[in-house]
Amino acid sequence: MRRVLHRSGILTVCALLAPGALLASCAARSDTFKPRIVVTNPDGGGASTTRSFVVSGYVLDDQGVKSLEVQGVNVPLEAAGEKIQPFSFRTLIQGASASYTIRATDVSGNTSTLNLPVRVDTVMPTVKITRLERDGPNLRISGVATDDQRVAQVIVDGNRLNITPGTRAEFYAETSGQYADVQVRDAAGNTVKLRAQ
């Protein structure tokens, strides 16, 4: 028995070998997409000022997320089978660093694993003003922020500057007033403040 289907000008021929059995080319496509694990907190990686902190993120899959495990322990999901699943868990670091294994499984059985290194960072970043110019009520300020791990943010008078995160970040800003308040934050959340005048 033969069946001919016409779809958008393409001719497809499916030959029936036996009742209920189709050729592999006519079968539904298998799910080969592995779930994607994304960590959103802590900002910029697994660093914190304390040994116990919350790691959060989400798992994404085109068919649906079935389960999530951290260190082999099941993490409850809001609604199993949804395509986007938020998750969170709390760390408990013994010493200065540790590593957490996050494993996600989709509804088709595909799995993905993410190894997340975490560390305790209590070292404060530093900031140095290299140039300060006054033009009437306006201030032009240049400087360098450094950190042993990663500078994440530089803020001048409440405005977050566009920097390239790294162990050293040069910055420039224009503001107004008698002084400029500079704030530098590293990836772990350690923050240093400086008033330039």
C-alpha cells in the first residue's frame, strides 16, 4: 500500500511495510536538543563574601524540563515539563572554595551537566583617581579600578559606567557638582567607595 502526500510543492512518498509501521524517514524527528543551564546569581560567577549564599538561574529546553539535580540531590521545580524552569539552591562552602555539579534532564531524557566552581572572596577592590578636571560646574574624572578576581561595576554619582569586567578596569565619567562619588564593586559583592574632589 502506498500513500502520496503533497505539501508546499514537495512530494513525499511513505511506503507502509506493515500495518502501523512506517519507514524511518516518515517517523517524527527525535529530540536531540539538550537542556541549557544558565546561572544568573551570583553576578559574574560563583563568588561571594560568605560561605553560604544562594545560587539561582534557569534551565531552558525546547520540549520541556523534567528534573534538576545539584550534587545528585533533586531540586524541586515549579512545574515539571515547562520549557523554562527557574531554580535556586544554597551553598555551604567548607574552606575558601568548592564545586557544585548541576544536572538537568528534559522530558525526552536528554541531560546536560554544568560544573560551577564557587569561592569565598573577602578581598576589597581598589580604586585610584588618575585625573580630575573642573570646568565650571562640570567635573571630568578618570580612574582605574582593580580587584584580585574581577571588577564587576563602576558607578559615578549613581550612574553605572560601561566597562569591560576584569581584574583591571579603566573608567572615565563626566558629572557636575563640588565632588564625585565613585563606587566600585567586584563579582563577589565587595564594594569600595571614594569621594573625588
